[in-house]
Amino acid sequence: MSATADDGRPGFELPLLLLAGFRALIDELHAELARQGHPHVRPAYGFAMQAIGPGGATASEVGRRLGVSKQAAGKTVDRLEELGYAERVDDPTDGRRKLVRLTGRGVDALDRSAVIFDGLRARWAAELGPGRLADLEDSLRTMAPAGLGVDAVSWLAGG
Amino acid sequence: MSATADDGRPGFELPLLLLAGFRALIDELHAELARQGHPHVRPAYGFAMQAIGPGGATASEVGRRLGVSKQAAGKTVDRLEELGYAERVDDPTDGRRKLVRLTGRGVDALDRSAVIFDGLRARWAAELGPGRLADLEDSLRTMAPAGLGVDAVSWLAGG
DNA sequence: CTAAAATGGGCAACATGGTTGTCGAAATAG
DNA sequence: CTATTTCGACAACCATGTTGCCCATTTTAG
């Protein structure tokens, strides 16, 4: 609470604002998803389904894309399987591999998420004006270029 | 991946950008904190120390401020105690209460965090230009007004 | 003044989502 | 053919939450 940047705004607010924005979007996504028949989707599952993708992937591959161990990815796939969002099928060409594929329900959840996110972004655009929103995104792209990091959850709580 | 907002940008990038920005700041904070003698501070501890504040607080109070149960807050205080960032003292005026107070080390970590955050914000200001950064903050303040929610970690991973 | 309610702290059991380490089976490199 | 790598799984463990319960103490109602 002592030093301040050139223009007098304290620095600790910036991360809080970014988090609050992220959180608002994710909360609204999941509230809407729940309303549309997917009450059990948690942020981690969404990330995992995104990592599985339309073409499917092995658990190890999912782990790599998510930046977590294959064991952790395997547990998440277990969850997705229990909930009916993914299924494991043996790979006939490789006896070790088990391909994880999204079920119809999984694809539905992903499709609905995309639509809901678009709707939320449209709301931001309406409230801020499209130019300011595009500026915001551009600024963030400049400062946090990695972007595609779907490996988002673990590093907060994880060890 | 189907619908798009008016200007053609997909909505799912916005939360990813916000998260990447938050994460970049927090990662750099903790890397710098580690360099400055606080290698064991995790995001959750920073939030908790913030909640304890200079005047101290009870574990229940910390839980309320953080939006978690008093038991969870108690466990976090246990951690902070182990690491030497906080201490519990009996309240002589109320036999039930145990006041949690930051140690000198805890205050040091908090002070350094403030300075580091200011430095990070200055870097963003230098790279984006002060006006664009202020715009970004204003936009986020508009869309995510709650802001002060220090209860940030649990809702991601927690139950 | 006393009995009831509220509060604070802590314990236990459990859920989630990570981590290592290890192992066996299958594929691949030499 | 053998050595190495890879995949999937199991087990033990850690960190951080949750409820439910209990006890001591303080506050409040009557």
C-alpha cells in the first residue's frame, strides 16, 4: 500500500480486476450452461473437453495440452466419463492407447459454451462499445501473449 | 465455435485473455517475491494475509472476508503460522477468540507485494501507454464491479 | 439471575484436483 | 532380439476446500 505508479493508481487492483472479469464470465457461463441442461460442468471439465477436441485424444495427450500430469488428466477423463461427456475406446492400431472421445453430450456442451461466450462478449461490446472492448482484448494480447494456455486451473490451487 | 459477435471475434478468447493477464501478473509477483526472500508465499496466502490486515483478525473473520468457511480459514492460518507469516494470540477480553496477527515477516511480504505490483503495473503502462491501461482498468471496473472479492481461489477448484 | 442462543475454535470425515513413484504391456529403435 | 520409450493404471500423498458436530465462552432474552 505504499508505492504507486506514475499516475497514482495502486498496482494491486489490476490483477483483481482481471480476475473479477474472468470470474464473472466463467460464472455466467456455468450458470447459463446449468440452465441449458449441463448443471455439472465445472471449469476444469470445460478446459479438458476443449483439450480433447472434436477429434479425440489420449489421456496423456490431454495432460500435455493442459499442462498437467497424465495421471491428473486421467482422473479428469474419469469424471467426464461418469458424467457422460466423454468415452474411452481402444485404439485398434496401438494396444496401449485408449482414445478419449467426446460424446454427443460433450459436443453439445462445447457448442453451447461457444454460443454463450459469444453472447457474453456481445453484452460487453454493447456496454463498453465495440471499440473499447477490442482495445481491451488487444491490450491483453500484447501483455499476455501466450494466450492459448488452457493450463489454467492447476497453477492456482495446485502444488 | 459457431456463433460470433457482431465484429466477428469469437467470445471464448476474452476469458482466456483475462486469465492469462491475471496469471502473468501473479506469476511474476511470486517469482519476484521468491527472489526477495519469500519463496513459500502462494496466491492463497497472499489473499489470506490481505484479509488478516494490519490490525489482525480472528480466523472466523478471515473466513468471512475470504468467502470461505471458518475451518478453511483456520487451516490457512495454520499454514501461515508454520511459515512464520502470522501468529495467534489469545484475546484477553474474550476467552473464545484467538486473534490472528501478521508477524513482521508477514508485513514485509505484504509491503513487498504492493511494491512489486506497482512495478508490474508501471511496466504495463510503459508498454501500452498509460491511457490504454487506464482504459483497460476502467472497462473492467464497469463490467466486473464487485472487484474486491478476495474470495478468488476456492471457486475455481473448490466444491 | 439464569436459561437459551449465538459465536469462536477445533476435530473428523470427505471431495476435488493436483503430485510422485511404480508397474506391466505394447510399440519402437538399435 | 533386446533396450528404450510410451501409455494407462494403481497407490500414496498433499493442498484446499466442504459439512457436521462438539465444547467453551460470551451475549442476549425473559
